[in-house]
Amino acid sequence: MPESPQDSLTPILITADDREPQSVLDALKALPNVRVTISRLKLGDYQVDRRLLVERKTLRDFALSVLDGRLFSQAARLAISEIPATMILEGTGADLAACGIRREALLGALVSVSLVFGIPILRSAGPEETARLMLYAANQLRAAATGAFPRPGRRPKGKRRTQLAFLQGLPGVGPRRAKQLLDTFGTVEGVIQSDVNALQAIPGIGGKTAQAIRWAITESEGEYGQ
């Protein structure tokens, strides 16, 4: 079913966090059929058409967030948000030159965000392309909402179901262990922040599984240096 005329005429509302750079805001305001508002967002940097959360990171900030551990806690919160989330990485390879991060650590972080946390990663060369990506995403999501695209799978409904589905993406964690983890730590973030000893204290989770979980959600500091 094609997009209705009313949908195509309704402006796309993009709410930007008030800490985002003016360059991206100006690029968004220059786009057709886009209305931009500024607010302090609790999660993500942009909310697109009330359908998508966008976490925007320059490549330099992405590398630094890997080094200081911010990336994985942010990814954990995005993974359980009520609105689907994506991450836009903005910049070129030259931006990483002075960050002192090994390519292996960077690739490991990309794998963790996209496969373990289930957050799609989009690439942008600069602010203008970042703005266009958000516009493209809004248009595609509108089209999907009208049935223009097939939906092969169903998104888990309810916060607990979403949390359990996320935890089952960790190595060695099936439905039963996911339930044990969530019941013990209360939240996905609690699981992410737990250490090996706390994980091993859960019946059925041995040392190897605990180590595998920690490996999937973090990187040892020694792997980041040159």
C-alpha cells in the first residue's frame, strides 16, 4: 500500500538534543518537509518522527567512548528503549588518527554494538549527510508503517520481553538464563555492570559463561593501546 497523501505532506518532526552541534541543526533545517525542535533528550541525540532514536557520534567520539567505557552503557540503554534506535558514525578515517585506538578494538566495538546489542550502525561523511540519513530513515519508516514494505519478523512487545530478547543475544544465554539474569539484577544495565563473580553466583552460570558475557560487553583496557 503506498504512502497516503496526508503522510507525505505532514512535516517530519525531528527533536534534537540541545547539546548537538549547530552544523547538524542547520543541515536539518535546510531539508524539505522537516521541522526541527530543540530539547534536552534523556536518551539519544535525536528523535526522528517519533519513530526512531538516533545516537550520533563522530568517529573520534566513538573511539573515545570505547576507551572510557561509555559506549557499552549507552548501547545497553538504547537497546531497551521503547523506540527503535540506530547509531550514526560521522567522519572519515583521518579523524581516528590521533585517538590511539587499535583497529581490532574498534572493530570489536562495532561488532558488539551491531550484533550483541542489535543497534544498526549507519555511516556519514559529515553533518549534511547525517541530516539526510535522518530524513531518509523517517521516510522509509513512514513507508513501512503504511505497509509499503514487508515485515518478516515481530518486535517483542513490552519492556520485559524486550529485555529478555536482548539478554539472549549474549553468549551462552538462552531463555532460562536470561530470566535468571533479569530477575537477579533487575535491569539490563545491571547485567552489563555486573562483574564475573556476580555472574557466577547465579545457578547454572559457570566461569566460562561469565567470562564470555563479560568479553561480549566490554574490552580489556590493555587492548586499546598501540
